[in-house]
Amino acid sequence: MGNSTIDWNSLGFSYIKTDYRYVSHWKDGQWDQGHLTEDNRLAISEASTALHYGQQCFEGLKAYRCKDGSINLFRPDQNAKRMQRSCERLLAPLVSEEKFIDACRQVILANEHFIPPYGTGGALYLRPFLIGVGDNMGVNSAPEFIFSVFCIPVGNYFKNGLSPSNFVVSEYDRAAPQGTGAAKVGGNYAASLLPGVQAKKRNFSDCIYLDPLTHTKIEEVGTANFFGITRDNQFVTPVSPSILPSITKYSLLHVAKERLGLEAIEGDIYIDQLDRFKEAGACGTAVVIAPIGGIQYGEQFHVFHSETEVGPVTRKLYQELTGIQFGDVEAPEGWIIKIA
Ligand SMILES: *Cc1c(COP(=O)(O)O)cnc(C)c1O
């Protein structure tokens, strides 16, 4: 399949079968060298732990076409390290940083014509994942594993420019206090489907999860991290063992401090003290930043900057970070790996 039928400007975030994906198998204590394949199906044992006991984890990162035609991969070392931490939590074998980045590189190069052109705001989204497979019945770690990376071209999330949307606080928890919230595992996502649908039925973009222990502090926004800009220009983002450590969030902490001159801190964000903040947003690889217009909490609806306009600090953060990703703004050392 080619890319001649793709309309880059109307691309969303949907599955498209691109030409090649990378697959590597782990057996008898080691990974094989891995290979590219055109087959987008996996044949695995019906007794695989990934199917029954949720022994699986994944990652998400993007490659960008730059103005000069080169390709930027954004902070893949951070995704590799995070997948290692997820694997440690799940008793799965680790993939080395080198193998992880090499797999991404192979997939990008083999599907290069699927990278959206510079200027469309799109990118090549990479989905590395690791699953426990093989014949196994008891609740044990799997006898074999598969590490795979596939990719899809994705469009700019904001087709008509950055715009805010509203969120609602969920009564469900996403993760347990000492559970798997900090690991990027599918089980957390399965648990988030119902609260997400309930929020969307009420015309909210997604739901906000409070800390599972006291239900007084903001933890996550759907499948993104939260940040707020205080009235005295602090960039604040919550810290907790049940939050998934977003690479976009850590990148924004750096950009806020080093490029925008804000005080950047990780600290508690109480749901009944939202007046501290003049702006708020959700951040993650897929959207980069989704500005938050307002938050519904029980009977109360709190509006930050505006329900229709994006605040100036949020806009600057978005421009600086996307500028770095597309190669238009100088990147902090080590943030960009040139693929071609
Ligand atoms: C992946 C993910 C994020 C965002 O992480 P990024 O590294 O910025 O893409 C935030 N929250 C959850 C629950 C996630 O799974």
C-alpha cells in the first residue's frame, strides 16, 4: 500500500495499516535480533498471559518531518526507560534502550513515505508494545514474550488551531494507590473506558481522576497528565505514585522553567482550590497540550482562562514544545534523535 490516498490535512488518530512493523521474540532468556514484517497479525497461544492476566505494556512516541526534510524522533530514550520500568512491574524481560531505539528507527525508515509532510502538523505515531505469550495456565510470568513496534500517520489534533474543552471529575479511580498507575499497562486503560464514555455522554472531552486515597487532589486527565498555571506564574503539575509519568509533562516542566522563565514545580493540586490557577491543560504525546476550559466537580463548574479562548502561557508552551519537536526551535541537548 502507498500513501497516495492519504489526505494529510484530514488525518485523525485512526489505525492505518502501514507497510512494515518490527517484531522480536524472547525465549529461553533472550531476545532474538528482531525483523521487519508486512504481516500485521500476531499468531499467539490461546493461553498467553497477555490475554488472560494483562501481562502487557506499551509506549507511544512520534517522529516528525522537519522543514529541511530530515526526520526527528522525540526523546525515545525516555520511552525506552519507561517501558523498562513497566516491564519490571510486570515481571517481563527488559528491552535494552539500544534495541528499543533501533526498532523505532527501522520502522520509521521502512515507512518513511507515511510521515506527514512538514507544515501539516501531523507526525508518524509509533506504538511499541510488549506482550507475554506462550502456553501457560497458572498465574505466572509468561514463558515467552513478543516486543513489537508499529506506526500510523496521525494528524494535528487541533485542526482549527488550539482550542479549550471541558472535563468532568469522575467518581471512579483509574489506579490503586500502590497499584500499576505509574506503569503504562493496558489494564489501566481497560478500567478507564467506562468512565471515559460516561464523561463523553455528558458532552465533556474526558474525565479527570482524583487521587485514589483521599479523592481530594487531581491526578490525571483521561489518559493525559494535568498542569496548571498559577496567578503568580508557576507551572504546577501533580506528583503521585499512581500517575503515569508523562514525557510531555517533564518536557513542559523544563520548557516552562528554562524557556518561559516560570517557576516549575511538582506539587499537590486540590480539586477545591482551582482558583489558584489562571490556566490549565492536559498533556501527552497524542495531543501535546489540550487546553482545559472548565472542570465540572459535582454541582460546581470552574472556568479557568476561558471556555473558548486559549490562555497566553498555554499557547506559548505549546508553540515552544511543538517548535522543538518539528526542529524549528533549538532542542535541549539529547531530546532529538535524527533518523534521517
Ligand atoms: C501515556 C500516558 C500519558 C502521557 O505520557 P506521554 O509520555 O506524555 O505521552 C499520560 N497518562 C497516561 C495514563 C498515559 O498512559
